[in-house]
Amino acid sequence: MVTRISDAVAAYTSAANSVTGVLPPVTADRQAGPAFSDLVRDAAREVVATTRTAERMTVQASLGRADLTEVVTAVSAAEVTMQAVVAVRDRVVQAYQEILRMPI
């Protein structure tokens, strides 16, 4: 089974959107900056855009319409972006596990 990165990001985005209506709204006095969910949503959109660009450049290269340097640059950017997302995800999971181990 082949899973595209954009499908995984879409699944994460869908899950985040389904939780949005469940949580109480943040009042103006508590919100000093952008909401964490907005940051996650923007990062997910950036990952999807970078991945789509890499996919588009790969297709263009296979059709002989793109320079190999542009393709390698686009694929490298997608790879670095995905590595950053995985690193952040790992840190979030680690922090969550740390919270679970805290005594009450």
C-alpha cells in the first residue's frame, strides 16, 4: 500500500478540524498570539504545498519539461519539510508521554 504524504497531512488536518467544534472558544483576554491550532494548520498547509510542488516538478521532469536542478531542489525541500514535521511530531508525542508520567 502506497501512502502519499499529502494524504497523511489531509488526515491530520481533518482530525484537527473535527476537534475544533468540540473545544471551547478562546477568549480575547487569554489569547496573546496566534492559536496553536492555527500554527499547526499553517504548517500542514505548507507541507502539502511543498509536497505538491515536488510532485509537480517530478512529473514535469518525467515529461522532459523541467530542469533536473529544479526537480532536485523541490524534492529536497519537500524532504526537509517532512523531516521537520516528523521531528515536531516526535517531540509532541514525547511531551505528551512525559505529561502522562507526571504524578497527580
